[in-house]
Amino acid sequence: MPQPELFAFFGLIATGKSTVAEAWAKRKGLDYYNSDVVRKELAGLLPQTRQRETADQGIYTSEFTAKTYATLLARAEQDLNMGRGVVLDASYQQKTDRDQVRRLAQRLGVRLYFILCLCPEEEMKRRMAQRALDPQAVSDGRWEIYLKQKARFEAPAELAPDQLITLATDLPVEAVLKQLSAHLETQP
């Protein structure tokens, strides 16, 4: 049986990482964990419950984010130990957060890919406006939160070239998935 793989989709809000991550998980038959869903679950909220707190308040404090990320890792570890591949979907803005994912993969001996999702700010603004009108939207990301994320996002300089895949996520989902597949085919 092939070794399970761990995919960590990350980047700033409204870059399309959740859309692409979930589509990738479905296509590959992988377990999928979204930080927005897990965060609200830990807070006892339904995923679609709107939280209007600003960054660093309520369920968006660094302590609550740490709890959310620890839960993501625990769920990933359980699935990986059962031989199932996993997709994690979170902003992973800080090197320390990414290091925890790297340590888990190392400890379990599984192949890890970090997928950095990027798109132009105009598209991100359009997506945030669209999401604000969607009653089923899970993310609470807004422009003022994006600006704070952007200011503190730590570039993933610690990741080796064979561990980091950068995707332009302003294309249609199918094109982005093809881009990802093509990139993975070139990996050793």
C-alpha cells in the first residue's frame, strides 16, 4: 500500500485556497480539514455562523488559532496513521505554524507538500464581496482582516523547493487542479 501524503494548502484569505483544497481532496479521495470549520466547531458554532470580530479577537485570537491548528494536526495524524491521505486548509501565516505541520510529517514519515495559493488583490476583493452575500459561506475573511494578515505573513523561506508548490488561484478551479497535478508529476 502506498504511503499516505499530506497536503497543506495555505495563503492569505480569499486566495481560493479552500475551494482548491476541497476540490483536490475530492478528486484524490483524501480527508479534508478546513480551519474555518474546525475553529467554529471548537467554539460550538455552526460553520455558517458569522463572526464579526476583527483579527486577534474572539475565536481569532492567537490562542484560539493555536487550538484550531492543534486540532487540525491531531485529525491529520489520526488519518495518516490509518493510511489515509490528508488535505489541511489554513492560512499558516507563520513559520512556526508550518513547522508544526513539517514535524508531524517527519515523525510519521509521510510525504508533505505545502501549496501556497496566490491571486491578485482585485480578485480577492471581488471574492470577499461575493462571499459577504453568501449565507452558506464559512469564512469570516474581510478586507481589514486581509490587510492584517498581509502585514504579518511570513514568506515560506524555510520550505525546500520540493516541498513548496505555488499556485495562481485566479484561474478556474479545474485549471488550478491541472497545474497542481502537473507540478506533482515532476516531483521525485
